[in-house]
Amino acid sequence: MRIDILTLFPEMFAGPLGESIVGRAAREGRVEILLHNIRDWAHDRHRTVDDYPYGGGAGMVLKAEPLGAAIEAVRRMGRPAPVILLTPQGRLLRQPLVEELAGRPRLILVCGHYEGVDERVRLLHVDEEVSIGDYVLTGGEVPAMVLVDAVVRLLPGVIEGASLEQESHHSNLLEHPHYTRPATYHGLTVPPVLLSGHHAEIVRWRRHQSLRRTLLRRPDLLEEAAITPEERAFLEELRREVGLQGTAQQASSAPPRLLLATNNPGKVREYREILRDLPATLVTPADLGLDLQVEETGQTYTENAILKARAYAQAAGLVALADDSGLEVDALEGAPGPRSARYGGQRNSRTRYQLLLKQMEGLPEARRGARFRCVIAIATPAGRVYTTEGVCPGRIAREPRGSGGFGYDPIFWLPGQGKTMAELDPEEKNRISHRGRAGRKAIPLLREVLGV
Ligand code: 4H6
């Protein structure tokens, strides 16, 4: 393929088109890129290419005369080719258009500058107008480089055929996640299926991830996606799970989604109640089919909460709320603290609190002071983070009481209530608990980041 580029700044192209895959394709003769300086067709003393706009206004306009002459001269230099002007008003460059252009033996690209080009050049000398996206740039050079890059990689022999076929836009679906070594990075592990060696399972997982991502991020693409009836059913199920109605982008009136980054059903229940007045749809990792194993490697509640919120927000592309909480016992110098859920290496919450009761054995009321502390982190997909904290003072009971709540609740005595945390009804618990307090403080922040 031959690509002619008309520009006022031919030097801009050397880097992007000389390096890497496009550079190699050119060296191998798979593409020939010819740069032409529009100024070479300006024949006045100052080689003028621009002029003031008729009707006034800021900036300059590319003059019709040198540009029109340049285009026609370049056109005559070889076989027939479409003249394509890169402009914000053009047809949007998407993969099908790239594929179409990659099938042509020759392209002529025209890079406009200043405020634009004289309208008569478009009418007389331009065949097609292409835009690389809905934003304004200072010139058409970067869009031309984008177009060349996208086209050249599709030319025979430039990229291994297999990697082109698998790629996202081929099927109108977004790409599945990719992982390489190490197996654990900042506490985030690789999904086990990818290490399983089950090729069919891996293909299926990747396809599901592609479908899920497309549904969550670019539902508009699904309308043209090549999907089997089984996959349609899978998407329908996913839509129900995540509370999406149709394939179209959620209407702006639909409440935004907030991801509760916890797998603890007790916590989920509490947050649904605490955040009841927040106009948002609360979803859980399970709702999204997300299973991140975030290692809580932080030394503090705040670090751990941020670690979780960040990982989930990034993985789901949603605002995520995570918490870390613990019990601080004065007689134990604040232990179990941030390691409450792993205290004494016990996996079961009952053996954990029994261990603690034993350590407190015989201590008088005055030495049984304790508090529950909860830190909430809110993370946005872009990586912004906010935190709030809530504390609930109390004492370590002599023996467990009550069947509500979870964790250390049965041994946490609330003198004001005359009950343990596990004996409170859910509403009362949320009113005074560390989580309820931190959660209510989070509401104004959540309103802000969710825009509600
Ligand atoms: C032609 C006409 C393409 C070229 C006008 C070009 C964005 C894209 C340009 C202009 C471009 C794109 C000059 C109009 C600067 C706005 C060069 N910007 N502009 N999205 N700019 O593909 O002012």
C-alpha cells in the first residue's frame, strides 16, 4: 500500500511512523509512506499558505490555492486514490472503516491546520472526510498518524494473523483482561482459570469477560456484536444481576451503581440499610462475577480499606466502597486491631472471640474497655480515594450473648443499651455501630462522587 500525506509539518511524522511496527512495515516494503509539504506549492515571495477569514473572526484559514494545487499534483503522482481530509467534521474512524481503508492500494491524507481549510478545497479536491474522535486538535497530523497506524497493522504480514482475529473490535466486543507474571502483584492474584491449563475453560472465561465488560462499559457495541444465542442468554442474566434494563446506555435518570467491595453478606445487609437514602443501586462483587483476592497487607484499617476499594473500583469500572474494621481492647494495648479478622490465626469468628475472652479472663469491669472501629474507603475507577471513620465504644462482655451481627459482636457489651452488639436489632445496631457511623459520614462523599 502507498500512503501520501500532505502536511505543513512533515517532520512531525518521523517518530511515530519510523518506529516500532509501522516503521518495520515500511522497511519491509509492506507500506510506502510519502510526505509532501503543502508549502512547496505556495509560489509567492513568502510562500504563504494561510490567510484571514472572510467575515472576520479569530485565526487563519488554509488558502484554497496552494492546498488545491498540492492535492491535485500528488494525485497525479500515482494510481487513483481517495483524498481524505482529517477533520473533526468527518466520518468517525471505527474499525470497519479502518478495514475498508486497509483494502485500498493507495490513500492520500490531507492534514488541515489553523482554523481549518477553505471550503472550496473540500468541495473540489476532497473525496472523504474522516474524524478520529469527538475532540478538537490543532492540526490533522496526529489524526493522520492514528489512521496510518490503524491501517498499517492490518496489512498482510505486519501483525500475526491470529492476534488480529482474536482482537476486540473484530467482534465488536471489548477485550478480556490480560495477565502476565508475577502471579501476585500488590496482593492481586491472577484468576485461577488462567493457570489451570484447561484451554476450553480459558476460552470460555475470556469470552464471558469480554461480554461482561462490553455490557458494563460499552453496551452500545452489543447491538452490532456477533453473539451466539447462548451468549445472548448469558448477557440477559448478567443484565438482571447488575440491574441494567436494556442494551442501551443507562439513561441519565437511572441511579448510578455503587459497588460494595465485600463478600460478607452480613456487611452487605448492613450497608443496604445504612445507605438506604442514597439514590444508587448497590451491587456486590458476586453480582458482577468479580472475584478478586485482595490481600489485606496494610498495617492500618485505612490502608486495607483503600487497597480493597481501589482494586474493586478499577476492576469493575464503578465507584467502590470497601471497609476495614476491628476491635481494639484497652487491656490488650489495642489488639486485635486491624488484624481482628485473623486474630490468633483463627479462621472462625467464634474461636477468635473465645480466644479473646480467655485472654480477658478475670479482668474487672474497669479494665474491659474496648471499641469497634471502622474505616470506609471510597474509590473511583479513575483512582480518587476518600475515607471516613466511625468508632463505637463499649466493653468486652464476660460471655457471648446474642445471635445477630457477626465477628466479635456477641462479646461486645454496650453499657448504654444493656446488651451486646449481637443482641441489637439491625436498626439499633446501625444507629450506634462503628460501621453505621462511618457509613453515614460517607453519604455526602458518595453523593459527590456518584453525582447524585
Ligand atoms: C481540518 C479542519 C481532526 C483540520 C479543521 C483535525 C480534530 C480532528 C483541522 C481543523 C483537527 C479529529 C483546526 C478545526 C483547529 C478546529 C485540524 N482536530 N481544525 N477529531 N484539527 O479527527 O480548530
